[in-house]
Amino acid sequence: MAAIKAWKLDDPKAPSFPKDFEIVVKAVLQVTDIKSNHNKYYAIELHSATQKGKTIYRVFTHYGRTDDLETNPDAGQKECRYFDNQVEARACYDSIYK
């Protein structure tokens, strides 16, 4: 799969995506290792929405340290990748998930 641009959530230069969208599929992964002080999470969602009569897709990711979320629910990195069709969007989702 070719490199796909990841945009920071709410980047004004990112492609537009409706605020009203459906979550098609999602997963939350976590790793905790007390000995090495690793406690990370990775959330991924595939979104679909209708814009100008066309269905568009977005893969949303949110990742960071689990303990940061306790003090700041908006902590971590949030990124979006945009697609014109579900096949490419799902392939991106599956690739990131694996």
C-alpha cells in the first residue's frame, strides 16, 4: 500500500469531512508492561459520511500513553486519513490495525 497522508485532527488544510458521520468499525488496543514503563493505547475507527451526495470515508486514529488520559482526556495524537471509496479506506484500517 502506498503511503497515505495522515492529517492532524482539525487541521484547517485537511480535506473537509462532515461532523455527522457513522463509525463503521472500531478497535482499541493497549499494551502495559510495568517493568519497562510501557502503557500505551491505540484507538482506530473507520468513519463514513455523505458529502454533496457522495459517501466518503476517513480512518481516525488516536494514540498515546494511557496515564496521560487520566489527567487530560484530549491527550495523545489524533490523526485522520481520507478516502473516496470504502475498499481503500478498509485496506488502510486493516493495515494500521495489523
